Amino acid sequence: MPPIDEVLKVDQLAEDVFQGKSFDTSMQRTFGGQVAAQSLVAAVRTVREDVRVHSLHGYFLRPGDPDAPTELHVDRVRDGRSFLTRRVTAIQHDKAIFSMSASFHAHDDGPEHQDDMPRVPGPDNLSALGGVNEAINDWFRQEWPDWDIRIVPAVDMSTSRGLAAQQRVWIRYRHELPPDPVFHVCVLAYMSDMTLLGSARVPHPDAHTQGASLDHALWFLRPFRADEWLLYDQTSPSAGFGRALTQGRIFDQGGNMVAAVVQEGLMRYAR
């Protein structure tokens, strides 16, 4: 996979129509985080500068062709004083593969609160990709060489009673990124699809399953940098009937909760 700034570079084809590039990959389908991030970049290109995206909700409709570019059609649903809404449809081979709504906010003042960040070993005390088998380690290194991913071993986690599946991952982009906060938001949209569905497999280490993202919701809560360590606190409250529900909270090293994620994914026995 090329540098993230290449992945997020979309070309404008017409008014409110953009194109995201394809890249060499070992995946059989386009990585969902890539389609979501490119769609978000396209939406950002159509809004005024005084607003920031605060949430997105997307559905993966068809498997993407990793060898084909993706057309991104933006619909300007609403342009209000405080809130703007955009709908993006990602198209390959004349068929929609992904649909996303994104909401933008001009930001207001209000009360603040947040959950505490879980206590875990810092990333410097963990080996890269610790906690997964060597075959998965090799795949991650091949597919995402510019990402530093460190899974917290189960023995080092303080788990919560009653939760079915838990996983915690330190993650950052290895190289310095531009200072533009909007760029970091788009990078996080890419990153948020990495490792999350794996939290649903924690209670089923010996099951041979197929997986894919089905829908994805993401809320951006506070400023952050994607090239600094972020803790992805992941849980899977339910799995069944070939689907798994997963959710995550993302914290910076200062303990600030910067984003929240909910995703349902395919998790069925391999055919």
C-alpha cells in the first residue's frame, strides 16, 4: 500500500464528482477503510472551511474491485448555518459499492465529559503486532508497512466482567503527516476499519471464518494526530447468524477520547 497521502488523493472529474485511485493489494476486495476515507475526502471538498466533520455513517453494499478506480458522487443534502450534510455514493463498474452520509458542524460551546481511558501498557513496552499469530503479522507488514500496530496481550489487559469480547490496540502512522486537522480525520477514517472486526474473533480463536465490513459509523470527538499513538479500545458485544457487532473508543496518549466507532461485520464460517 502506498503512503496514506497518495491513498487519500482524489481527483475532481466534474462538479461534486471525484475519483479515488486503486492500489496494489493482496486483498481480494477493496479495503473498506480506503473507500470510506476517499469518500470522506470527497465530501470535505464540497463544504466551507469553517465546519468540521463530526460523524459519518456508511454501508458497504458490494465488494470493491481492488484493481479499479472508484467514482465518488457527492450529494449536497443540507447546507445550514451550523450543520451541513453530504451523501457520497462510491461507484465501480456502474454499480454502487458504498454509500455514506457525513455530517459537518461549525462547533459550539457546551458542557464536557468523557470516559476514562483504560489502563494498559504503553506502546513502547509492547512488540509490534504482539498478540496475533505470525501469519497475520506477516500480512499486516506486507499490506500496511507504514502503520505501527501493537496489540495489547490479553494477560496485560484489565477486562470488564460481563463483556463478551475485548481487544485493545495501539496504532499510529509511522511517518509525520501534514498539520491540517482535516487530513488527520480522513486518515482516522481509514484506520478505524483496521483490526476492529478482529475483536469479534477473540472468543473464537480456533474458528475458521470469513469476514468483511457491512456498515460503519464513526464520530470525531476531539482533535488528534494520526501520526501519534492512539489507543483503540475495542469490544464485540454480540455475534450470531453470520454477523458480528463491534465497537471502539479511540484515545490519545493524554487520555482524551478522540473518536468512537460502531461497526457490524460479516463473521461466518468459511465456505
